[in-house]
Amino acid sequence: MSIGTQNLGEGLLWIGVFVAVVAVLCAVTVWIARRRGSTTVALDAASSVAQGWLFLMALGLGLTIWQWFTQTEISVSGMPVALANWPGIGTPGCDDPGGDTPVLLCATADSVDATVAHLTLGTRVVMALGQLLGVLLMALPAVLIVVLVGQARKGSPFSRVAARSFAWAAVGILVLGTVTDLVVGIGRALAAFEVLPAPEEGGKLTTQGIFYLTVPLWPAAVALALAALAVVFRYGSALQHQTEALQRETEGLV
């Protein structure tokens, strides 16, 4: 959640309201589960939150498609640009003219939040794909929670389904987390190339003239952790099957 305000106290108040609403929703979920006599209150709460999150992601998916293919004006955050030595009151060399008052001498920027219009279809598709992949990436943990809660309710928390879910989640996080940043970066650069002049053409605000491609490291770290959990759950599944087989043999002897 992000809030922009000129009053710090007001901004903190709205964040407090948001946290309070989330807390109330969680409390209501726990209360309903207890009224129903549920013995898995934590699981019920986790499942409800995950399902609500998936609903919001599905809504975001539809809004993304609607925005990119029906709207003329589009907001682009972090569009790469070149803005060198934007003048404040200082000289082009950023020299201090003197005085004791805080002033801006000059500034540089490598990205801006911009509103653009009439982008070509190819650029729209690339940028929309980046956002869609981002939505799928954010939805993946909720899907994993729903699957794990479902297995726990069946009395098989260490089932093969749970182990495979961790493995598939590891692959999904690794692929989506890596590809999303690449596609989003390419889309932003394409948008800049279409609406801004090249550096050699001159101007106060130009493109950077190159593609900056970033491969994040966090998806590999998260995927490694999920893969380790998949191995742990696989061993747990084997142990659970052995325990169940031993119980059946013991019951047969009795």
C-alpha cells in the first residue's frame, strides 16, 4: 500500500486505518471459524486471505488488459530517460553561488514516471505482458497456500501433492520473477524510444539510447528455498506412507 500526502500525520493515519481494516477482516474470519467449531482456525484464516488475494489478482488481470488495449493515455512508472544537469539556480557546473538558504544547484535523473499516449501496438503488448506476468507472480504464493491448506485439511500435510506444489512454485518463481523484470524493463525502454528524442538529437529530456537489462537475484534465492522445502516434504510424504503402512499391519495383527 502506498499513500502520497503533504501531511505526514494524515498519511500515517490512513496507513493505520488500512492495517486496522486488515486486522478486523482477519478477526472476523477467525470468529466465524470458531463459531462453526473449526479446529483449524489458522488454516481457515490463511485460506480465506489467500482466496481473497487471488480474487484481487484476477481483478487486476482484467483491469490490466482493459487499460492497455482500450485506453489512449497510459501511465508508465520508471521510464528510463537521460536528464543531465537539470538547472536549479547554480551554474551548469553545479557550482554553489553562495548564501545560506537551501537551494537546488542541479540534478540528474535516469527514470521518470510519465503519462504517454498513442504507443504502437507492439510496445503496448510488451508492456501489458510485463504487467500480466507480474500479476501471475504475485498470485503464485496464494495458489501455493490454497493447495497446502487443502492437503492439511485432508489430513495429509506431507502428501506428494504438497511436495510437487513446492517444486512447481520454485520453478514458477524462478521463471516469472526473472522474466517479469526483463519484459517490464524492455517495455519501458520501448515506450521511451517512441515518445522521446535520441541523445544525439539533443533536448533537455532524451532517451538513454540503450537497453538496460536487469536479471534479479531474489527469484533464484526464493526458488532454492522452495526447492529445499519440496525435498523436505517429499521425505515427509515417504515417512507418512511408511507410518500408515505400519499402522495397517499392526491393525491386521490385532
